[in-house]
Amino acid sequence: MDRTFAGESLRRTVLDNGIRVVTERVEAVRSVSLGVWVQAGSRDECSENAGISHFLEHVVFKGTEGRSAFEIARALESVGGGLDAFTTREHTCYLARVLGDDVPLAVEVISDLLRSPALVADDIEMEKQVVIEEIRSLNDLPDELAHESFTRMVWHDHPLKNSILGTEKTVASFTPEKMREYMEGHYIGERIVVAAAGWLDHDEVVDLVKAHVGSLAGESAGAPDAEVEPFRPVVMGVRDLKQEHIYIGCRGVSFTHPDRYAMALMVCLLGGGMSSRLYQSVRERSGLAYAISSYAEFLADSGLFGTYIAVSPENATGAIRLILKEMALLKTDGLDADELDGAKAQIVGGIVIGMERMSQRMGRLAKAEIHGEPIDGVDAIISGIRSVTADDVIRVLDEGMRPGRICLAGLGPLDETAVSDIELIC
């Protein structure tokens, strides 16, 4: 497949082993952002292996059969590029940023990590301490702890609730054998997408991927069963803090859901910046908090909508009520054309500006391919956003934030009795 949209050259090839290669050639640059996306994240882990996707992403950088940790780091830095990785609920991504002439080196180095990591016992033991320190560092980040509590509530019956980092107990149990077994079930062709954007040649990228990882095959591991937890609409963790960290929200929609653009606009209108309704109401007109924001997360078969606020304990209940009131006002009073058009312009502007970064283009290609979406140009996304109506936005808010679906998580001095008289209705 080869499509061109306003100068964009988008191509897709599927290798015999199931690896999908998607690229976008951009003539105006001389760099390339290349990512190898493995569909292996925290949602693919059983309780005994919680955190193994993230831990594996760390350990492969400790060395391969052909390179030491220093040689891995130096390989791309020596040509002015860079190598990085990250793990999410659904993916592990290994990415490189290089000049177009160095794409062969980038593919070769990342393939080395995937194909032949050393997974030495001593390296694994050392990295356990690093990751355990990362887990412990969350105790110093109350907003992150509150968010983990919030996601466990929203996805209480779904593996998506699992922590990406795992626990100290699970990380301590990892062995070279567990690492290899997990790789054999997840680091296989049908679970891999190679995405690249910049000054590149699609056929060259395909040939390189085929040469280095074209033989990766195996049987895909099945998804683990969800651990069902009792649903509680309010969870307030008590800790001696100066502020109360609060999340209010519900399950959202998936990456491919027809309402995803309406959800994005709803987020923008409610808490997408200093001109948003919640920012103006809670901070500017009421002075209840310094910062407040809304966000959405779009995943394969679910999603998340939330509003976060950090507030003095004495202002917490007032802020919660005001947030719910503003959401109710959006439902009942609606929004005028100017407000909706302003939100659309804000989102479209962010997309277009973001497209100046090759990493943004690369990520867009990868996520579309992973979720089975057409690999269209940015104009198709902009058209989808502009087609959203005010009724669409209100309907999405009404369907999501309705009684029985709203969750509230807090961390700070307050316990659940402090918010017991608040009805989670908007």
C-alpha cells in the first residue's frame, strides 16, 4: 500500500512472519524516528509476573550476545543519534532517532536487543534493585499513587488495572528463565510493528527488518484472566500531606471507538488548558486550587477519562462539588458554536505542530497499525475532529459520567468520611 496526502508518503508491508512495517517519508527533514513496538504490556501479565514487560525492557539494555551495555549505548550516540525504550499498559517500544543514512545501524541495534539479549543472572539481580527503587520512588509522588488507585477502581475487573512497574515481590522473583519464557510468547512476529518516519526509503526499511528479525516466530501467549476486585466508587488513601490529590472520572472509549474525537473535545473543553471550563471555574473564579486538568487514555478495547486536582484539604469537598457542577452544566446548558470551534482549533493546532516531530509521526503510524486503523494522513484525523457536533460531546459526557460509573480516588489527609455526603452525580 502506498498513499500520498499533501506530500506525505505512507506505506505498509507485512512480512511472512507477521511483522508489520509502516513508514512515512518526509522530504523536508534528514532525520528518522524509528520504533519497534511489541504488543506486550502490563495487561498481558498474570499476577505472578506483574511488571515483567517493563523489567524486560530494562534488562535487554544490560547486554546482548554481541554487545555490552556500553556498546549498546555507544552504537547510536557515536553517530549523533539516540536509543530509548518505554513500556505502557499495552506495548513495549524500542525507539531510535538517527540521521537517514544511519537507519541500517538503528534497525540492527534494536534487532539485537529483541533477538539475542544476554539475560545474565547477575545483570538481572542488579537491575532488580534499580526497578525496586523506581517502585519505591512512587511513595514520594502522591499524584502517581492516587492515579494508580483511580485506575484500579475504573478497571477493577480488567487486567488494564495492573501496575506497569509490578510490585517489589514480583520483581524480586524474576529469573533468566522467566524472562526468556515471556519473550518466547510475546516477542514474536505477529505482535511486532516497526514504524518509522522521516528521510527514509520504505523498501530499504523492509529489507533491513526482514534481514534482522524476519525469522522471529513462535506461538503467541494468550491473555491472562482478569482478577476481579470488588467495585468501590470512592477510595481515599490517608497520608500526612499538605494537599489532597484527587482524581474523578470513569471508563472512556477505545482507540477505534467512533466517539474518540468527541471524547478528546470533551477533555479539551473541560480541562484542556487555562481557558477550559474547569480551570476558569475552579482556579480563576473560585481560587480553590493552583492546577486542575482533564485527560483521556485510548486503548485497544477500553479507555479512561479523568480530571485531576491537587487542593488544600479544607477546599477539597468544595472543589469536588464544583467539578461535578461544571460537568452537569455542560450537560444541561450545552455549548455554543464558538466554544466548540475554539476547542477544535486547539486540538487541530496541537496535532499539526506535533507533526513537526518525527517521533510524533512515527507513534501515530504505530498506534494506527496496532489498533487496526487505516494508515491515513493527518487530514483524515483533522476531518474527524471537525465533524464532531456539540450534541456528540454532551452525549459522550452523559454516557460516561453517569451514576454508577463515576469513580473518585484521593490521597492525602482526608478519609472517606470527609466526602461521604457528596453524591457522585453530574
